Amino acid sequence: MAVFVQKFGGTSVGDPERIARCAGRVKQRVDEGHQVVVVVSAMGHSTDDLIELASRVSDRPERRELDMLMATGEQVSVALVAMALQRVGVPAVSLTGGQAGITTDGAFGRARVTRVDRGRLEAELAEGRVPVVCGFQGLSSTGEVTTLGRGGSDTTAVALAATLRVAEQGGCCEIFTDVDGVYTADPRLVPSASKLARISYQEMLELALLGAQVMHPRAVLFGERYGVPIHVRHSQRPDEGTMICRETPEMEEVMVVGAALKQDLGRVSLRRIPNNAGVQGLLFDAVAKAGIMVDDIMQTEFGEIASISFTVDHGDLADVKIAASKVLDRFGTGELAIEIGLAKISVVGTGMKSHVGVAARMFTALGAAGIPIHNITTSEIKISCILGKEHAQRALAISHEVFGLDQVGALQHAAVR
Ligand code: ADP
Ligand code: ASP
Ligand code: MG
């Protein structure tokens, strides 16, 4: 008997018919003789609807209250999924994140899982019941309801799978969603994208951080850290899906496995600031204390003065403006400029470690299409270009094409057989 954690995303539980089909998926595993823990997201767009509702009550709702509100979305779906399971003869019990033993830090809206107590889950499984757990939420050590960041139900699922050591008995974490696996790019944006049979944790993590919303980045981190095999599959169609797993030697043969797009970036620039030791520390310490994730950082120096720019999500611009203005006051000189309407296109592949000329190929293709690049960042396995959002879709398609990504899926599938 193996343990499987099965996670169903918002679209997959979007209406009663789909909920019934998800219950069928769970029943199938139970009938095979396995133990199953289910994790569910809020139905359809209900999290967006709740945020919208809050915005009609307050233009700056407190994060604590927003978490309390958003957490209700998942409570609706766990109760319904448990009822659907009971209806088909599978004993089930719905649980909030806190009831399922998930403890987080106290960072509302982007809390991190700090501990999972598996006592309640094990007790339910021992009684022959399927625990149906609210994704995306936990309880802080002081008893506050927290949420894990948009898309965070994936993280709940992988964290539970790690705690239950699913891999030890041949189980895994199944992420059921509205797409039949991980593609070389978002298939909604690049219709020629091909489906990958497998992808390494590192590659998936980079793609997720760079905008591929199919997996929550922290879920991939948990997967890698605790060796949880993650199987991404379509919730309504039988399919082979994609395995997210450890890197294998042949993965290095493929230069690039995926391209991603991150929209709605803004660039914050502090110009004409003193070029002294410690200015970067002061600035980014203030930004970090405001809880803002910084994307790419650029610095230029002109003798005694310097200019530092960084990109952030549009949603963080208001907070970043406050934090950066305070830092400028401390410097006593310099000016703040904010640009909006930027996007980031990235390509990712373990094979970049052993191939040369990857960056040149991407820049040449974008240049030939007349697309200006505002900034470039690279790591061992990724290249990212910041550009105007008006060029984003075309730049994604060009980057996808220049690395032959429409063929990568087929090549992988052929290699597996
Ligand atoms: P869920 O609600 O099931 O968590 P999400 O909407 O969070 O689903 O993630 C699935 C979506 O991710 C897909 O519908 C697809 O448009 C998008 N996506 C982005 N990049 C990729 C990719 N590389 N492969 C597959 N899907 C992707
Ligand atoms: N319901 C949450 C969201 O929409 C969590 C999730 O779907 O994973 O972000
Ligand atoms: Mg998701």
C-alpha cells in the first residue's frame, strides 16, 4: 500500500460535475488499495472574487483580514469534495490547513510552512478516511490564519507529501490541473509548445519563479529538498502527464527545456545616489523589511555617484515607493523614478551548463525581430531579458522557436520508449 497526495486546482473543482470527476480520481486510487490525502484549491476564480470583494470594502485592507477572507475559498471546496467522496462510498473528512497540522510563520499573504504535524492525517488514514485538506492556508504559531501566496495549494500538497514520506512506499504527489502536464511554454500563449515527459526540480523551479504558473515555486523547492516525486496531470483526462524529478545525465543533452513570461513588472530606479560602501545594503534591507521580492538588480557607477535599478511586480510598487523614498531621505540626495509596463522573457535548461552560445542565439533572434532588450540576467541554467510588455508575446514565441522547443517534448517521449 502506497500513500498518494492528490491536489486538485481551482478549475478542476470549478463546478459540481468537475468535483464529481475529481472524486472519481480519488476513488480510483483508493480502489487500487492505496491511502490518499486530498488537497484542494478554492473553486474557479473564487479567490479573485474574494479579493475583489475586499477591495470594494477597503482600498487597503489589512493583510490579516485578507488572509482570513481568502482562506474561506478553500473551506468551501474541501467540504464539497468530502461530500462528493462520501456519496461514492469513500469515507472522507474535510480539514482546514490548521486542522491538518500545517504551521506557518506569521507573514500574511506569503506565509512559509515551518512545520507539519502529521498526527491528525495519520489518525484519519488509520481509520480508513480520506483527509481532504484546504490548500493555500495554515495557522501561525500564534494561532493566526495565514495564506501561502497565490497558487500556494501546490505547496500544501508537496509539504504534506514530504511529511507523509510518500516516496518511501512508491507513492507520489499528484498535481491535477487544467493542463495535461508541464509544457515548453504556457500552451495558452504558445500553441506550438510541446509537453515534457519529465523535468528536473531545478528547471521547474526556475520556470516557476520566472512566470510558469503551472507550479508554485515553493512546492518545487519542497519537492527537491525532500525527494518528493511530483506528477503533473490533467484532472479531467487520463494522460501520462509530466514527472518533476531529480536531474539525470541525459537531461544535459537538451540545451533549453522551456521558456517563460512574467508580465506586469515595474522598474524602480534610484538615480544619482552616493557611490559609497553600504548603500546597497541600506536600500535592499529596507525593501526586504517591507516584504517585497526583488527581481533583477542593475547598478551603474559614474565616479562618486551611482544609480541602482531593480524590477518588482506591479502590485508591490506602492510599498516599494514608500520604502525607497525613506532610503533616499537618509542619503540626503538622489531621485526616484518608476517605470511600468515591463515584462521578462526567460529560457531555462540544465543543458546550458555544457553548451555555449545559448545567450547569443536568443539575443540575435530578438534583435532580428527588432525587439529592444532593456536588461539581461543569467544564471547557470537560465537567461532572462527585460523588455517592453508590448513585445512580450512575440519575444516568447521567438525564444521558443529559436531553441526548437516545439520538438523537445517529442524527443523526450521518444527517448523514454
Ligand atoms: P490550478 O488552478 O490547477 O493550480 P493554474 O492555473 O495555477 O492551475 O496552472 C495551470 C496553468 O498554468 C495552465 O492552464 C497554463 O495556462 C499555465 N502554464 C504556464 N506555464 C505553463 C507551462 N510551462 N506548462 C503548462 N502550463 C503552464
Ligand atoms: N486559491 C488560491 C489562489 O487562487 C490558491 C491556489 O489556487 O493554489 O491563489
Ligand atoms: Mg495553481
